Amino acid sequence: MTIVRKTESIEINIYRKPTSSNITIHQNSNHPQDHKDAAYIYYINRMTELLNTKHTTIQEKKHILDIARHNGFPKQYISNMIKKQLTKNKQELNRTNDVQAEQAKKKWITFTYHSPLICKLTNLFRNTQIQIAFKTTNTIYQQMTNKKHNKSPSGIYEITCNTCKQKYVGQSGRDITTRYKEHIRYIRTNSNTSAYATHILNNGHEYGTAQDTLRLIQPCRKGQRMNSWENLYIQMYQQQGKLITEQQVHEHSPLYNLALPPTAKHDSKHLNMTQTSTR
């Protein structure tokens, strides 16, 4: 193609070599009609997609008609082909725009499929523009891969008060024993930095060793998922009457109630058993 820079615009045209023969399959040749039409469909599409001015479009259309006449095609036949192809291209463009606009409205969210209970949550998005996709954690590859033992586990943990046996729920992206030592340091320095230290200091209760009072209840990595697990266990422990007063919240999320089987609201071990059995 040729590009001509003008004062206020750029003009694009089709370039043809001086030695161009302009020969296509002749209309009277013994070939399928689709094969004979293919060259002119290409010329028409190139004309509509590249040329940007009315002058060059008219000039190219005339040239296509001249090529067709030299190869035995009636003028009206090519003219009808041009009209038909232009209409088809316009319809395809409108269809593409509609599909892109519809896809732009949709948003995909991925949920980890642990059990059929997850459908209670995903059904809430049924009549929205949010599309749901599931991923699993029990593929053959994951089951056959040797999992390395994590010597420094991170995730959601609980600390039990030695006096009242109420529990504190926390999260840590590091080794939970490191986080436990920080809680003990807050107590020894008379600091109310954590809810567990506040509970021990304000009530005069006793704290125990990590071996006796610390337990990892949900291994996971730091991030939004860890925040969700922490909120879930806090709500569940509070409903069970196990949570220390200093950590209790006034508002509960109904979404977490959907994630908990009825028995899990009364037995904290049931949630872990459900997670293990579905992996």
C-alpha cells in the first residue's frame, strides 16, 4: 500500500507493481465458482479495511471492476458481490461489538471446590454479571506429589487461656510459634497490643506454654484468603461460646454461616475434617 501525508490527513491507497498482470481465474474456466470468487472477495475486503478516503475507495472499486471485466466477469455480478460483502462485513462488525460489550460486563471469580456446600455461596451470584469458575485441590497430580513437611507452619491459630479455657483466634504469615512469643512478650511488658494479652492482663488469668495452649487450626498463606479464614473461625468460635470477650464482634457475616455445616457451628473440629476429606 502507499501512504500519502497531506496537510490535515493521511491518505492510504493500494500499491500495484507496474508489471502486475491482474490475472485471476477466468469466469469461463472449469473451476468451482467459490474459487473464482475468492480473489475478488479478497480485493473487496482489502478495500474496506485499508482505504480511509472516499476518493481512494472509488478508485479501487473501479480497478476491481476492470480486473473482473478482463477476466470474463459481468460488471453487475461484481457490483452485487461488492454490495453483499460490504453488508456482511458490517454485520460481522456489529456482532463482534455486541459480543465484546457483553463480555466486558461479565467478571469471572474463582472458588476452590471443597464440597457441594460451596454451591450455596455461588448460587447468590446466579442472576448477576459475575461468572463462577471452580478449581479443585484433589487432582491426581496433587495427590501423587510428595508434599514437603512445613517446619515453620503459618495460618490461622488458636491460643487457649489456662484459667477460663476460652480461646483467642489469630493469623500469622510466619511460624505461629514466633507469633506466640510476641503475645507472651506483650503480657510480660504489660502491653495491651493484642486481644490475648489484654485478656490475660485485665482478668489476671494465667497463660501456658506453646505446647499446651497453641494450636494451628487452618494452614494457609498470607493474603485475602487468610483474612477470610480468620474471620470465619472468629465467628464460629463466638457462636460456640469459645471466644474470649476481648475479641468478640457485634456483627456476623451471613456468608460465613453458609460456609459452615450445621454441625460445624457446634464442633470446631468438623470444619477441619470437612477440609481434609475433600482434598
